[in-house]
Amino acid sequence: MRIDILTLFPEMFIQTLGTSIIGRAQVGNLVEFHFWNIRDFAKDKHRVVDDTPYGGGAGMLLKPDVVVDSIEYVKRFNQGPVIYFTPQGQTFNQQQAKILSTEQELILLCGHYEGLDERVRENWVDLELSIGDYVLTGGELPAMVVIDAVVRLLPGVLGDDQSAKNDSFYDGLLEHPHYTRPANFRGLSVPDVLLSGHHEQIRRWRLKESLRRTYYRRPDLIKTRSLTDEEKLLLAEIVNECSDERG
Ligand code: 4FL
């Protein structure tokens, strides 16, 4: 996958994307990043990239001529969709990450100031994404969040045992609790079933605890997900159990 990133702060990305799994994906040529400083497309000797809004008021906007020149320049090398990060966009989620991971190329546009001239948004942006209902200082962190979520889904990026397929084993549910050695840590024990070696009982326990977590913490996820007969049975047990056991 080729990802071109248009930003006023390319230096923000280098450390983050060079580290750990995404860094390894770059070294293994599974993904390549190309950074473009929007300021390099400024027209004047002071390299101004922003201007005041028509109609008055606080805040600055990115100048449309500068941003569009930067987009058009990058489109010579990258024919993928132009994605702009804004709290007004569709909320990014795992489903969106899976869809984007099937693209060969992406162009990510990171805004600053109050945002983008509406004409740029309407005519040069293909997709607007939000990573949640809060205001940041710019689109760089959202871009890195989306890159991380998308690149880890590319074939070969994760090892076999951390494979993204494991994410979808209990797709749409929260993770069950995890434990590692020692079995007794400061007097705190590990659930017996996990030490039992009974693979079927362990599978069932994990599924049930995933359902319990999801039921108490994210009931919205249970409502939108269809349940298997086994899951319905386990959920009925959970609802019957006293709620001081909630995960
Ligand atoms: C973008 C916040 C996407 C959440 C300020 C500029 C933002 C954001 N998701 N805040 N861009």
C-alpha cells in the first residue's frame, strides 16, 4: 500500500510510524509513506498557508489554492481516495479500517486551524473521517490512528499468532480477560478453567466472558450484532447471574 500524507507537520509522523509493527511493515515493503509539507505549496515568500474566514469571526482557514495545489501534485503519484480528518466526518471504526485496507493507495489530508474552505471539501475530498467526538489541534493524530488500524490488517504485517484473524474470532465483542504466570500473584488467583487444559471449556469460558464484558460495558454492540444460539444461551446465564460479577 502507498500512503501519501499532506500535512503542515510531517515531523510528527516519523517516530510513530517508524516504530514497532508499522515500522517493520515499512522495512518489509508492505507499506510506503510519502510526506508532503503543505507549506511547500504556498505562493508567497513568507509561505503563508492560512487566511481569515469571509464574514469575519475567529479562527483561520487553510488557503484553498495552496491545499488544492498540494492535492493535485500528489495525485500525480497516488490515485487513491483523498481522506480528510474532521470531527464532522463518519466515525472511523474497524469496519472502515477493513474497507480501507483493501485499497492500493490512500491520500491523507491533515487540516489545522479551523479547517478547510468548503469548496475544497466538496470538490477534492472523497471521504471525511472522525476518530471520535472531541476536538484536536489538527488531523495528524487521527491520520496516525487510521494508518495504524489499516496497516496492521495488510497481509503479512502481523505474525501468525497475533494475526488479525484472531481479532475477528469474537468479532464485534470486547475481549475476554487475560492472565499470565504466576498462577498466584500476591494472593490473587487465575480462574481454574484456564489452568485445566480443557480446550472446549476454555473456549466457552472466554466466549462467555467476552459477552459479559460487552453486555455491561458496551450494550450497543450487543444490540447491533447477531448472536449464535450458543451466545444467546451464555448471555441468558450472564443476565441471571448477580451483577456484582460484571466484567
Ligand atoms: C479530526 C478530531 C478527526 C477528531 C481538530 C482537527 C479531529 C480534528 N477526529 N480536530 N481535526
